Amino acid sequence: MPTVERASYRGFLRPDVTDEEVARAAAAVESDARRLNAEGVVLTVCLTRYGRQVFLYVEHIVPRHPDREAMGSITGFPAAREWFDGLLALYPQFGGDVPWAYMHPVFWFDEPKDVESFRRAQEPDARCGRIAHFYPDTVIDYVVHHQLIAREGLAVGDRYQFISVLDDVAFSYFETPRDRERVNIRREEGESKEIQRWLDVDPFSHFDHFDPGTLERDFLVIDTLVSVG
């Protein structure tokens, strides 16, 4: 039965790229994404921007959750579609430099079982992205705690949130209103001991805050360029 494989990507605009070029590229991505959505290739696409960085979230419709060999079609998807072709600086990776770097998934409140059960019952008000910046010595701690919370499966939150990490940056895809569908992975009530362990290590101290005068901006909502679903 077809299911959904979620993925996030990070790209870096070349220094000479203009806002007009970005707007044209975003329009091309939106047109292609709408066609792929109509053809049943993708369920959702959201492209966001912060300065020279662009972050892409895609819900891929696949026959089954891909194994490692099949993940190449997921990790290389935006480059294969030539999204922002020629506008991105290459990101160095072990297997060769890439325009779109696949981000490592670390946290979610739900795991898609199949396409139909993961479809939204109601169109979201907005598809959004937000980012966080970590200190060099805190990013691994954040990843470990959030993987343990996800594996425990008891934390309740917005169903479509999906957090990924690359280097010292986290990107979180989410939809508004955030309280429309609140679930947990196990679909059962229970106290999350892993959430408490995360709270015990001072979560705010892990973030290099965007506003140094406050602890309220660990994650910063960024501009949405493309929203398709």
C-alpha cells in the first residue's frame, strides 16, 4: 500500500543571486509541485527562506518506506527536479557535492502508515517553516533527546510537525492551526518520561537564540515561498 516518506532539504543561495531570480525559481517550483501533487507523486511541498538559506519540505508518495538503497531517489529529489537549478552553492558531501543537502530527521509526533490516513481532513491555514541554531556542543544532545522522545512515542503534539537537523541548524516544518490534529505515535495515553529527561537538561541552553535578550526565540519562523498540498 502506498505510503508517505517525509524529507527536508537545505540549500544555500549563491551570493550573486537576486530576489527576482529567487521569485522566478520559486514560481517554477510551485508549478512543478502542483503538477506532481495532481499526479500523486507528492502530497505536500513547502519551500521557505532565511537570508541566503532555503529549506524545503516534501511528503513523497512511495510504494513502501524506502530501504537504504532506494533512499537515493528521496535524497536527490529536488536536484533531479532541477529546483533552483544554478542558483545554489554546492554543499560538500562524502559522495560528491550537491545543491540540495538532505537533512537528518530527528523528531515527529506521527508516523505515516499509508497515504489516505495521512491526508489532511481539512486544508491547513498555512504551511510554515522555522529554524533553530545550536551551539557546537549542544546539537548532539538535542538530537539524542528528541530521537528518544520519538521512539518512546508518547509525546502529544501537532501531527504534521517534522524536525530535521543538518550541521548546527534544525528545520521544523509545521502547519497552522497547530492544535487542529494533536496525536502521538502510539495512539495511547501515558506519561512521557523522555520529555521529562529533556526538560531536566535545560532545553533553552541548547539554542543560540536569535534574540539574545530573550529565551523565547529558540525557533524562528521564516518566510514561506511555496505552499502546495
